[in-house]
Amino acid sequence: MFSFSLHALFLEIVRWGILRPDGFVGKILDEWTSDSQEFIHVKLPRLLVIGVIAILFSRVLRLVTYHMTHLAEQSAAGPGRLAEVKTLAGVIRATGLAIIGMIAGFMSLDTIGINLAPLLASAGIAGIAIGLAAQTIVKDMLNGFLILVEGQYTVGDNVRLAGVSGVVEALTLRRTTVRDVDGTLYIIPNSQITTVANQSFGYSMATVNVSLDFSVNPDTATKLLTETAMAVRKNDAYRELILEDPKVLGLDSVKGSQNIYPVVFKTRAQQQYGVVREFHRLVRLALEENHLLPGDPNRVFQPGSAGGSISAPHNAAESNAATSDPTTLKPAESNPFSGV
């Protein structure tokens, strides 16, 4: 019944001449046919080429970012550095796909005949408004991107940023998270990071100022400290931590009865603390073994003594007992009536 009605309606349209080529509907149908032919013949191949090129570029971009993370994994990078490389690869992939999609979309709209001038003008105005409103966020992300690309620091590094010192716990495009020695967590926007002090990069230098008594011969002191420092260097527990032979710089300064001898250790980054503690321990034992005195600012040098020896100051209690403080003496008592 329904098909019969359509057939009857078609016959009526033909009988009234609505579909004649010189009629209104006929002209519209002719134009639609011409436009369809032009679209299939010209525009559709262009759209297919644009789509294929966009797909190829996106595949190449995905392949490049995949190789970035794969090389980072094969290079045995630390978990922090690997996380940063994955973050950077994700940012590059997302940004690249967005740019490819935007360019392909504009080219497709231009191909099908849509005027892009109003769209581009609106997008430009919207971009300016968004840029003015979110310029701090844009600065954060740009600075974070440069930090990731240049490898200024990574997760786990001991750094000093924006007046804050601690260990980097997290790093994103917008912010850096640092935890200091007392457990306080600082969240620093990347735009506020202008100077980076990375204490975990490369190596560390530790200078130990050893104070010895004035009576110790400088040549003897230098030889003893050199042997002690080399003993730390040859210790199996610290052999891999010390990068170069320690340097005893000699007598650096004289402060009263103290002679200061700087000893410099070059160690792996953030590995100097155990080396310094072991050196202090061996210096203590070496001084006792060689009967040498450490420096003491309260010890008095007696040039008239035999051999220029050093003597300790008198005991404070004995000194107080030997001499009386006039300010503590009681005034003489007298009888106010007799005057005696």
C-alpha cells in the first residue's frame, strides 16, 4: 500500500512537469548533480590525501616518542629520569597530534569551500584572551618544558630552587615538588625557578679543616694527614665513592694556638658524608697513636718552656681560689656607736 502511494505520487509529479529540466526543482537537481560530481572528482581526492598525510605524520610522531622512552629504558636511567622522559614524550605526542589535527581540519574545511577568515579571526581573539588570563600557567609550562628538555634536574636530585632546598619528589610541566630535610613539602611553580643549584649532578667536594696544636710540626702534620686520607681512599668501603686522591693543602691559617690544615675529598655526588666521618675517626686515632694534640683555642702557648711546649690554662676553680675578686669582698664592719 505504501509503495503504491509513492508510485502514484511520482506519476503525479511527472504529469505536472515538476521534474522538467527547465523547472525549479529540475534546476536544483541538476546543480546538486553537478556539485556532487565536482566533489567526487576534485574535493574528495583532496580530502583523502589530507587524511592520509595526517595519519602518516601522526604515526611518525608516535614512533619517535616511543623510541624516546625505549632508549631511556635501555640506557638504565633512574626511575626519576625515566618518568621525566615519558612525561616529555607524552607532551610532545599530545602537542604534535593537536597541531596535525588542527592543520588537517583547516585544510579540509578550506577544501570543501568554507570561509576560514571569520573562524581564524575568532580563534585569534580567543587565543589572546586566554593568553592574557593564563599567562602564568603558560610560563609555568614553557619553563617546565625547558627543564625537562635540558635535564636541569630530575626526581631524586638534591637541589636548591627558589630559596628552597631539598629532594625533588615530582616534576611536571607546571610545578616541581621538593621535600626538605625536616619533611616539609614545597610545591614550586616552574615559572618561579630562575636559578637551579643541583647538588646531585656530577660530583661533590668536601673540605675538612683539621685543627692541630701549635706544637705539632707542620711537615709532620701534613705527612700524617696525607697518610690518614689515603687510608680512607684505599678502604674497600669507600674506594668506589672517592673519585680522586685526597689533597692536603698544607698549613692554611694560624689561629692562636691552632694550626688549620684543609683536606679536600672529591667524591660521587652526595656521597661525601660517610667519607668525612671515616676521615674524622682515623684522624682521632692517629693523633692518639702519635701523641699529638688537637687544636684548642683555650690552650696557652708558653714560649719560655722547654722545647716550646704547650700548657693548658690553669683550672678555673684553682684560679678563683688563688686570687680574690675585689668585687666580692665584704666591707669592713665597725660599731656605729663607738666607731671601732
